[in-house]
Amino acid sequence: MLSRIAESLFWIGRYVERADGTSRILDVHLERLNHLPLEEQRSVARELLAVMGAKPQSEEFGLPELLHALAYDKHSASSIAGSLGAARENARRARETVSQSLWESLNTTYYGLNQHRKDVVGTYRFCNWVLERTAMVRGLADTTVSHDESWLFMVLGRSLERADMTARMLSTRDVQSAGMSWVNMLRCAGAYESFIRTRRAAFGDQHAAEFLLLDRLFPRSIVYALRDADECLAKLDPSAQRVGFINDARRIVGQARTFLEFHRTDDLMSELPEHMERVQKAVTQASDAISRKYFNQADEHAWVGEVS
Amino acid sequence: MSDLFQDYSEAAARSGAYDEMFAQGHVARRSYGQVSGALRELSLADVTARADSMARTFLDRGVTFDYAGEERPFPLDIVPRVIPADEWDVLERGVAQRVKALEAFLNDVYGRMAVVTDGVIPRQLVTTSAHFHRAVHGFEPSGGVRVHVSGIDVVRDAAGTFRVLEDNVRVPSGVSYVLENRRAMAKGLPEAFGQQHIRPVEEYPRRLLSALRKTAPSGVDDPTVVVLTPGVFNSAYFEHTLLAGLMGVELVEGRDLICRGNRVYMRTTAGEQRVDVIYKRIDDDFLDPLQFRSDSMLGCPGLVNAARAGGVTIANAVGNGVADDKLVYSYVPDLIRYYLHEEPIIANVDTFRLEEKEAREHVLDRLDELVVKPVDGSGGKGLVIGPDATKDELDALRKRVIADPRGWIAQPVLQLSTVPTLSGDKFGPRHVDLRPFAVNDGDDVWVLPGGLTRVALKEGSLIVNSSQGGGSKDTWVLANSPQLPAEVIPRQSVTVREQVSVWPVESNWRDRQTEQQQ
């Protein structure tokens, strides 16, 4: 398939997952944020934005600005509206490859972006709506696109972004250590019920973090997402080497995953920031490596927004 | 706020009840400062939009109760009920005290009956209670707790004093609405939360689970807890699923369970699995066809024997109904003094025991001024409010009371306190009660901060039951000292925190490709 198309598909996967992750994080944090005194609200809003990988554009940065930056700013690739817009733009460029229903659902989503009130209450509904739409997009991608190379690129993007998003969810724990309970951390990832069923009475920070980082069966855990990405990469490049890897992306993803999976620790919580940092780094590097290998890094960028 | 609360003070004056939000002269009480500020900012359109969206959330999430075979959303009003820290402190202690006394009473009644021997209550009172089950006489349930979960209904009278209206120690329901209401309010009226610290309710399922696990039969290392539901047609089925889900345990029906050798097992795909603790959400009568109603298909034969043999913990214990018999209720202050040697912290509502001849005559003369309740009813069934009843109803009631004086109690009509409630296009005062929930793990009674506030949605109505047109309100308990630092301490930034490094130094692949390209 064309590199350009592959690249668009890869980014559809990433952007849709990013919109999903960002709205999960926003939804849960908004509730906490809303209860803080104004001064603290400001500093937490800034830090939250930093965790999401963006910088405040003005000195005056509070709750309304955070909402704009993470939810409604169409020009920022780290906002929900921006991601969904970019996903749609990518789908538009690959319209002949993606299925009609996938394109339509992305397009409808894009036109629905403006139909929400932009205050706190409206944002809750917006986040919910985004979760529904992204779930629909994912479902349509899985059921109406042949699971061939093109689909693999989409899933690859999705899995990498998912690992990244879960890492950011876990990093937000730092930001609001005062109010952010492990319950919310799990809610963020939609993992509360799964967690409680597997762990029974073993509650707490450490267990929750471990679950989101290492669980082999929960689809939003980092190890699970990285394994998904790894499998996609293996299928995309089936030339079985007896020794070593030509594909840097596989090496990066594989190293990160195996390190996490086989790492033994007594104090996960104090190591968490490093894990998160390295996971995010690995995702960025893997994404770069995939671009180099498959998308034939042209001078002109075919997608909207940032490179990572 | 002006138009939304337009006729509020007149309506409040009409009812003559204590208003939770406004003190004399339509001044918002201190505890309601934040809420009234938030409401003042909103227009009617905002409020209705919020209320609609909250109702829709409830339908989406399936927060319903079953009414005449139909799933209905449980109406949640947008104005919360706020309880200041000092008032809550009293309620909390009062509820815990009551639970401890009832626990002691049940242990006694199903054991030595010292309370009868010592003349605190008549033996006949216990033995004539419909829920005194001889099948569970003479053994201490494993784990040693009988009242794991209780809901003590509390009301505030016209003078603003809290009084206990009734005790529920069989299968108190409604806690799921407490959890769901808080979720809905946090998203529906975020402004009102403001910067005050409201005590969270989300830990309830974990508290409950740990209490249930703690009271498991001895010798079980990792107890398996299940929630036993009568099934999908039960009015509280939503609550059963929610609690089982939040505790991460199986929700079982009677047909999923087997009793063998005084142990209980559930049928799973991996064969039979031992069950150690059953959180029972069905009535005693249906629990065990061997002991109770033999036509019951909801329970599992042999459960009571298994409990007696110590093979399983049933929570709440079988036979608890004797403690929330309304006639026993009238003795609870005495029970508190007898068992705990303390004075009751929350008073009862004055109650006439109709078995006593004088009281009965007095009551029969003034039936039209009193509330008459059946002693074993729940959900407001069979209750007659004198001032609202027709003459025929009163005559019928009179006959039934004379026929079975043990079956009824009478209380003065209490003007329950009111909270502003959205009705149509403005707020009006509506009567509320409060059901705080307590979880007893054997060592300690934990009271969920808040509880379920039920509200009668019809003006002037005193019946708050959901089956009779009641709704609910989110209940906020303000924390004593807001857990906020006096001055904002400069927050530790994410980047300067102490780094622990465990990852290997990044290997050389990182720049290889770029170098090659160069």
C-alpha cells in the first residue's frame, strides 16, 4: 500500500485514541479540579496541561483555559477537538481506503464537535459524547475494514497511543496527589470493575498502578497495549530474522514491554514517574522509527499537527 | 435566585416545618452558603436543563427502581441536602449507638433473653413479633455480627431536633442512590460543590466488603463473598447489581447456590466453589424453604442450618426483623440504657403502644390527629395519616386496631423538615427524611457520611417512599475542618521530584539511524 495512506491510517488510530484518552482524563480530573480553591486550581490546571504535553499559551491559565486547551482548541493536536479534527482530515486523505462507515462516523464526529456548551457541565457531556464516538469509530474500524495491512497500521497507532495515554493517566496522579485517589485513577481508564474483580480486597495505590501498568489481560494496561503494538509490527514485517531486528520500532517497543513485564520491584510507586517517562519516550521513538521505515519521511507532512 | 425562590418563604411558613436551607426571614443558613450562591447564578432555563440532564444520566446508567413492573428512574432533585459538621457528629454517634444496642438486643433475644428476665421488655412482645424466628435461636452467627448493614431513618421535627423514625436492620436499601446521586450531582451542579470539603461516599462498597470479609467463618483465609438477590424483578435489583459490581463479587440467585454438609457452594464454570459470606438481599421468609416458606423458589434449602453450623455467614443475620418491629422500636431508648448504660443520643418519636389500654383509648379518640402504622410494615405500606384520611378509612382503621392492637403503633403527625425542591418552574419546600447507613464489622460501626435523603415531591405530602411518589436528594456532610492548607504551599513540580532510576541506560539504537542518515 502507499506509504502516504499507511501514514494516514496510523495517525487515525493515534488521534482517535488520543481523543478518547484525553476525554477520560479530563472527565475525571475536572471533578476534582472543580473543588479546589482558585489558586490551587490554577497551578493544578497548568500541571495537568504539562502532563498532557502542552504549554499554556497565556499567563492567565485557569480552569476555562484548561478546558479550551484540552477539549475545544481545534488547532492543538493535544486537544480532543484537535485530535478528532486531525483524524478526520487523515481519513479524508485516505477516503478510498477506509470504509465508508468509518469515514462517515469520523466525519459526523467532526461536525458534532461544536454542538456542546463549553462550560464545566457541558464538558462532562462532551467527554461522554467523545467516549461514545471514539468507541464507535474503533468498532467500525474493527468490523468494516479487512484486517490487512491497512488495518494493522491503524491498530498499531491505536496501541502505541493507548500505552502513552495510560502512562499519562498514571502521571496525573502526581499532579493531584492530594485529591487523586486510586479509585479515580482506575475510573479514568474504565478499569474499576475489572480491577476490583481481580484483586478482591487488595486495594490501594500500588495495586491500582500495577494493574494499569502490568496487567496482561486488561486492554488499556501499558503492557497489554505494547504487546498489541508489538504484534502489529511483527505482522507488518514478517521477514523472520534469525538474529536481531532490522526494525527499530520493534526493538523499542519490545524492550519497553519486556522491561516492564519482567521488572521486579518492591516500591513501584517511587519508580512510577520513571516508568511513565520511559514509556512515553518509547512511544515517541517507536512512532519516529515507524515513520522512518514505512512512511518514507517526506519533507511535507501529510497530517495536521505535531510529529510525536 | 429571586424568581426561582419567589414564593418560597410564604410556602415555607404555610407548612410550619423546619427548613434545612433557610432560617427565619429567608436567610440561607451557613451550611447552605455555597449552594445558595450557586443557585443564585442560575436561571430557570439552566436549572431545568441541569435537572433534565441528570434525569437522563440516571436512565442511561439504569438507576431505576421497579414500580408496578416498570423501570422508572429514581427522581433526583437538584438542590442537595446539606448537613453541617457539628450536626452530623451527633447523628453519627447516635446512629452508631443505636446499632450497637440493637446488635446487643438481637444477641440477647436469640440467646439468654436477659432483657426479658430483667423486665426491660415483656416476653410477649418478642415472641409475638412476626419476625422472631425460632429457627435461629440459640446460636451465635459466625463472625459474631448480626447487623452488618443498617439504615436508621431519622427525621427532623418542627423544632429542628433530629429524631429516629424507624430502624431497618433486615435489608435496608437505598445506598446505591447515595452513590449514584453523588456522581450525578458532581456533574450536574458542580458550582455548588465549590471549595468546601464534602465528605466522600465512594468508600462505602469497600467498607462493606471488608466488613463482610472480616465476619467470615473462622478458618477461612480468603473468604468468598456473594450478594444474594431475589432476581431481576426485585424493586432494588439495580442496587444489588451495583453493590456486587463495586465490590467485585458475584451476584447470585438462590438457584446458583447449593448447600451440602452445612457448607454453601455456588455453581461456576470451574465446578462448585465454596461461598463463605452471603450478603443477603432477600427477606428471611424466602431464604430457606426448609425453615420458612416452603414454596419459596428464591432461596436455597439448608442455608439456615449451614449458618447454625458455622459454615457460612449470612449478612444481615436471619431473624433481625424482631429488632425493627415498630413496637420494639418504642423500647429502643430503654434498650440503649440497658445494654450500653448510656443515654440515647437521638430521641425517638413519641409512640403510643396500642396494646396498653389507656394509650389505645386515647389514640382511638384522636385517630384523625395521629399517624397509625403497622408494626412490621416497610415502604410506607399500610400507614394511615389521620388528618389526611377520610372518615371511612378511619373507621376501617379503628376496627383493625381493635382487632389486633399488637399490630399497630400510633405517633403524632411530625412536620418533617423541608428542603427547597424543584417543582415546575420554581423551588418549593418539600418534606424530607434521612436514612444514614451504618456498616458494622464487629469491632466498629462505621456510618456512611450522609445517607439517603428522600423527599416527598408533592407539596405538603409527608410520605417520602419511592413507591409513593418520593424522590431523593444528594446528601452532603460538610467536613469539620476543610482539608485545605491555610496558605497555598508551593506545589512540588513534577519535574523536580526525586527520581528513582531503575531502567537501563538507553542503548545505542537511539541515534544510530540518525547518524546513518547523516
